[in-house]
Amino acid sequence: MAASNEELLDYLLSVLCSESVSGSPAAGSAGADPAVFKKPYAYKRQLLRRLCNLRPAVPISADFLKAQDELLQRELKDKHLVRVEDTQGQFPLKLYQGDITLIKADAVTNAANAQMLGCFIPGHNCIDNCIHSAAGVQLRLACAEKMLALGRPAQTAELIVTPGFNLPAKYVFHVTGPIVASVPGPKEISQLELCYVHLIEQALKMGMHSLAVCAISTGVFNFPGELAAQIAVNTAKSYADKLQTADLCMIFNAFDDRTAGFYRKLLGLT
């Protein structure tokens, strides 16, 4: 008989709470306290996310990965996935407002930092954390392997590609956007444009037909949202012919109403 979601969850928590990896903060304050397993399901599910967010990029057992993937895939089946045809606008430039981890695209974009290992703040609601939480711990491991091969922190506008693992997207394009101290100057504007150039060029190189791009650098990196949207759309429009020829749909993803409003105006959807 297949294990229930709660049984899978309890197993995953037991593994993370008892890890003895040197320097690993994964056990946190939860330890292996039996009381944890008597908590409500929602509490335990949030705890699992927090522990995975804290976990360093070190190997874990195949049994853990199998159980984690089963739980994440079951949860995914209960969600309303977003197809390209569900998005707004006209091919090849479209818009989707909502959770990027639900988009069933060839690739989705992750706005990463120079370390490219995901967000380590437990339960943080940034796009980096949300993507890693939905994909599973394999994503951090894959990013770490890429960064080990690179041998240095990522430069601004640099891109790495990983599988999507438990996301509905096949791949994740991780890109580092510019950080703005006050007002973006020509350098930061050029760097942000280059982010979108690299994303489009990579999707074209891989023969993709759908790419979801987030509003890079507009969160804690402090790039003004309206200007960022203008740069994203203008860069994509400069590739319109290539997108058409390659049958590549570029989906601009906005999480909040304000950001979505910028894209609706630029794409003529208002």
C-alpha cells in the first residue's frame, strides 16, 4: 500500500532532523523531538520547507529523494498548472500574473544571487526560495555542481541552466541581475538588458518553444519596476523576428498587480 502524504512528510522530516552532516544547520531547533510529528500537517509541511531551505548543498540518500519527489509530484497534481495558451497577449510576447512555479514551460527564470545556490532564509517568499522549494533539494545540488565547475561567484547577467526537477518546467535558467544602490545608471541598465539577451539566446540555442521570465532585480536588488519592465519588453521586441521563426513564446511573469500593470501597458493589454 502506498504511503500517505503525511507518512511521506514524517519520513522526510525524520531524515532532515537527524542529519549529522558536519556544519549542517538543517536540524535547527527541531532536533528529533517526537513532539514534532504530532503537530498538524500544515505545520509540518512548512517545517519541511524551512529545513530544506537551510540545508547545504550536500548529498542525500536516494530514499529521501524518492519520498520527496513523490510528495512534491502529488502536490503538483492538486495545483492548477498554467499552460502557454492560458497566458495573456499575443505570440510571441505574453503575460502571466501569478506563481512562476506553476508555469508549464520549457524553462522558467530564477532571479539568483552571485552564489547561485538559492535562498537560505527559511520560508522566505522570494522567487529564488519559491523555485528551490518547489523543485526539491536536487536543485541546490545541481546549482552547486555548476558553480564548482565555474570556480567563482557568478558575474552580473551570467546564466546557468539546471533541470526543473519537480517543477512543471523542464529547465530553470538562473541569472544574476544588477544590484541598484539608489538610481540605476547606464551600467545597471545595460546589465539588465544583457540578462534578457542571455535568457533569449540560451532558449533559442536549446530549441525551446516557451520561456517564462521574471521581473529580474526588482525585489531586494532595488531596480525600479517600471523601467525594468520597459527593458525586458524592449529587449524581447528586438528579438521578435527570431522568436517568431523559432516558434519561441516569451512569457513575462509578474507576481503582483503593480508589476503586471507595467507589462499590460507595454504589451497593449490595457
